Amino acid sequence: MKSNKALSKTVVAIIIVVIVIIAAIAAYEITKKPTTTTTTTPVTLTVITFSGESAKFIQYEGNLFAKTHPGVTVEVIQEPFSDYITDELTSLKAHSSEYDLIGFTSTSAQAVAPYLVPLNTSAFNMSDLIGPQEAFGGTIYNTTTHENETIGIAYETAVYLMAYKASIFDNSTLQSEFYNEYHMNFTPTTWQNWTVVIDVDQFLTSHGITKYGFLIDDHEAHGIIDAFPAIYGYYYERNSSLNNGLVGGIPGFNIMFEGKILPGYKYPLPSFNSTAGVEALETYKSLVSYEISPSSVQICYGNIADYYPQAAGMFLFTSQLSYLNSTEAASTYLAPLPSGYAETGTDFLGINEYSTHKQLAEEFLEFLVSPQAQENAFILFGKFPISKTAFKELESNTSLPAYERQWLSEVYIASLNAWANPPNIPITDTELVSAFNTQVLYYLEGTTSNPMTALNTAASNWLTELSAYYG
């Protein structure tokens, strides 16, 4: 009996040990799995952004997200572009939890930054996201802590690059004629400097092949601050005394400022009033000379597609491709800016510091930038993905038209090198844009004859505004 009892106790002890081990393993498995928020109480995750296709994409994915998160509803509030930032800031400054996710553009990033959750301290995995797209607006430089902060996630890719007519540049006769005359390749994807663009403009217009060369925005209200950095990037990259080893400049200040902050200053000095800036401005004027004079018609975001039928190509943001009709789109190809870089203009979502659903909001952001969601963005809404995986999957999708796959290939290349950006510090839109654009327009129109005079005046005005803002 003692022997049986001893055996029974041993068996019981073994069973208890096994149960403890199983429980420990189960506990480990639970803790190592990604956290997924579940709720029995209905929750509405509220997103605010500007109206348009991007907002429709966010709502579409929000509906899919809700299907895998019982009890969760995603509501996207769409407001006119002119109103949404003001309404966001009113709510954020009141420390309101009304909005969980805040939409913003690169130029409004620093205005909303103080009210957003820093994502670089979270477990958000950004390894599949295209870094340069994230950098212009999603990452800012904190002038107090002297650290970079991630304040939002780019949910699509948008770049400023070249669009050109395949019917012209794939023409073997024109290719031979241009090479014989200029001894350069006629294919835009091979161009290594801005000189070849000017030569192509001269060749096509002088031979009566097109009325205009490559169209480029020269509108005083905003377009100049986009077009000039796109050209200037080529010269800034090659001038280490300006960039100080930071090809894209300091985040927030970017290439229109030097890549260093001098002792005693809270901000870097403007970089464009330099020999590099003069070269860029002279190139800009040469390009404009092969289109309509800005004194009569300023080419802008809204009208550039109207003049495209009479031109060889145009410099544009990828979002403007939607302005082309189906025939024009199918015969239009894309290329990065000469030598293989680009400018970006991406939109973002950040998490409201006062949201009561921060974890759920972060999960939705991860869902929104997942490869499958990003493929939906392109196929259903014409938005280029931020996910590297989605780009590759779409490029190999033979059910897509050939021209769309060419777009994907070239946009992906350009997006990885999209660092030629204007500043997006808080006073950019309110003060810096007009101070710069006005002086450049004077030079493009011929009112100011000396390019350095125009750039020095703009830089002086910037320094006055910077001093007033930063103290």
C-alpha cells in the first residue's frame, strides 16, 4: 500500500509539473505574438484629412480593418483642403480626443507635430516603407532637443519627376538626329544633367516637332517653390560646402538651407544664394523660355495638363497624372529628374496625443501600409504605394497595362532618391514661399536681370523671418 501511495504521489507530481510547463509555454506564446486590440464595447476610430481619392482609400481600408476587428468602426472625416488643418489645430490645441488620427501634408507637419505621438519610440515596423517619402514630413528635426522625431506615417508615394511622350522619344529617326546633332542620348531615363533637357527643348522646338519643350511650373502662388528645388537638387548634391554631407539637408529645412547649423544659431542659413543657386536659377529660366512666357500665362498645378498636348513632356507630381485622359496616359512614360533623383510631396497620418484609442490607431496605420492595402491603393485609387513589397508585386502583375508598370518601375526608382525638397518649417507657407517666389518670378520675367540679386534678396527676407520666428 505504501508503495502504491508513493507511486500515486509521484504520478500526481509529474502531472502537476507537466501542467505547469504547458501553462508556461502557453503564456510565452501569448506574450510573443503581436498585440491585436479586441473590444466588446463598440469603438469608432476617427480619422480627419482633406477630401479626395486618398481619403476614399483610407475609408475603404478602414472598412476592411473593421471586419477583422469586431466592434470597431473607422470613420474618415473629409474636409476641404483649405479648412482641414485649421479645424485639426483647433481640436488639438483644446486637447480634444475627437480625432484619433490626424491627416497632414509635409508643409503642415510641424504645425501639428507638438500634438502627435512620437512613433520612433513605438514598435511600429517601418522596414517596408520607402524612407525618403517618410522623411519629408513624417520625420522632423526638433530644434530644442536636436533630435529627429517620427510624427506620422506616409500612406502613399508622391514624387515630382519627368513625364514624357513615348511617341517622340521612342522614335528611332529622332533619336539618331538628336545624337548626331548633340552627341547625347535622346532617352529621358538616361539623362545625367539638366543641360540635356534644355538641348532637347531646343531641338524639338527648332525642328517644329513640338510647340513647347518640357513644361515646368512657374506659378508665383506656390509652384516656383516646388520647381526650383527640383532643379537645384542637382547642384546642391554636388556642393559639399553647402550640404555638409547631408544630401537632402537637415530634416524640415531641407536643401534650401545649408546642411549645418552654425554655433549660436537655432537654424541653418539659406543655401540658395550661392553659385549653385545661380546655376539652378539660370537653368530654370532656360527651361521656361521654351514654354509660354510667365508674364502672360503662368504654368501651374491646375493647367499644366492643358498645354501638354503641344509639349514634349512636363515636370509634375505623380498625383497630376490623373489629369491626363486615357489616350494621353497610355502614351506617357516617366523618368526621374536628370541624374536619377526626385522631389517628394507625400501625405501622412499621425496619432493624436489625446486619443483614447492610441493602440488601435497604431494597428490601423500598420494595416493601411501593409502590402495588400497598398496594392489596393494603386489598383483601385491610382495612388502609388509606400510599401516596397507592394511596388514589386504590382510591377510583376502582367494584368496591368504596360505603361502603368513602366510608371511603377520609374516612380519606385525616383521615390528612393526623393530628397530634393523645399523647407517645411512652420513659417514656410506663411512667410518663406512668397518671399522666395516673388524674387524668382522677377528674374524669370526679366524684371530682375541678375540671378544673384534675386536670390540674395530672397535669402535676406528669409533671414529676417527666421530671426523673428526662432528668436
